[in-house]
Amino acid sequence: MEIAASVKEASKEYKTGDTVITALQPTTFDFMKKELTLIIGPSGSGKTTLLSLLGCVIFPTTGEVYINNILANSLSEKELARLRLNNIGFVFQSFNLLAPLNAIENVMQPLRLSGISKKEAKLKAEKALAKVNMESRAKSLPKNLSGGQQQRVAIARALVTDPSMMLCDEPTASLDIRSVSIVMEELKMLSDSGKAVFRKTPRCRPSSPSSPGRSGRSSA
Ligand code: ADP
Ligand code: MG
């Protein structure tokens, strides 16, 4: 199985005045394509920090982060922006859809930002919406969609650029139980179709502070 991303002894510390906060202790792990990886641990254990390292949103204090075998630490801001746009899709707990834009316009947005024509962006966005069974709601504004439907639009937006991995930070935390299972099914389907999907979950299991719980693997 292919590796989508790796962290090697990657840690993150924040310094404020004399205090050093360890957000993530040195962590080594390979994230595989075609797998749905769950990152589990109590609040404050470093799950969001680990996702942010994988999303190349922050740099590690020590250690290395590789995305598709590229050492992320060594890239310039511009190269990182390109790596993020081409390889990584983000899904957040709070959906983060743009309120004045309808569903398809939201999904088209990352493509428009990367300079793809309106016509081509629309075609790709329609396909992405169909993957999450939301094509019939393409013209709906976010406020007229349920939480579960908004999250499915957000998933379509994350996958429209065909990223090799999807980072999901508590994607089901704001959803009702029925929507949780639909969204989880869809994330599982995406990992089966070849994407590496990392889903963060707040469910507590005994785990030392500042070290995320072992990532559970659900193979495709
Ligand atoms: P989780 O997502 O598991 O709840 P986080 O990764 O958000 O945990 O945070 C891990 C620890 O690092 C927490 O103690 C948090 O307060 C701290 N932390 C996270 N980001 C920062 C930051 N930018 N500055 C200072 N401390 C931070
Ligand atoms: Mg968090």
C-alpha cells in the first residue's frame, strides 16, 4: 500500500514568554492511501496540531513531515501553497461554506482560485456534488441546507481538486446521528476509492496528555 503522508519524530512547541507549551510530542506515523485513519485522543492531546502539520498549515518544531514523499519543511511559502492546493482537502467541524454562495458556487471556489475556467469548474463541481448525492441541491444556499447536507457540500468542495488526502477535523461533531452515518459512509467510500482520509474525533480513550491516541486503521 502507498504512503500518502508521514510524520517522522515530528513535534510542535509554542513559546510564550518563559513558558513552553508542548502541543505535540515527537510522533512517527505513516498515513496510507486507501485508508481511513482515525486520530483519537482527549481534548488538548495534539490532534488538531497533528492535522495542521499534515495539512502544512504549521511547521514542526523538530522532526519531518512528508506529503507524497516531498519534505514539506523544506518548501517555500509559494511551493507549500501549491502542495496544499493540489494534494490536500480540508473538511472542518463548522462546514465553513460561504453564506452568499450557493452549493455549486461553493464547490467551484477552489478551482476558480487556481485559475480554472468557469465552465470547467462548473463541470467538475457538478461531478463532486454527485459523489456526495447533493447534485439536486446545487442551487441551494447553505442556510437552506441541513447540517448534514452542508457538510456533504463541504466534502464535495474538499474533493473537487482531486487531492490525494482529505483532512477532516471533527467533521461529524455538529451533526445529528443520521447525518453522522451518511457523512462517515461517504468518507469511507472516498478512502476506498483511493484517497487517504484522516478524520479527527474527540471521543476519549485513556491516553497520555500531549500525545494523540494511537490512530485506528480501517483498511479498504
Ligand atoms: P486537540 O485538537 O487534541 O484538542 P490541540 O492540537 O488543539 O489539541 O492542542 C494541543 C495543545 O497545544 C493544547 O494544550 C493547546 O492549548 C496547545 N496549543 C495548540 N495551539 C497552540 C498555539 N497556537 N499556541 C499555544 N498553544 C497551543
Ligand atoms: Mg482540536
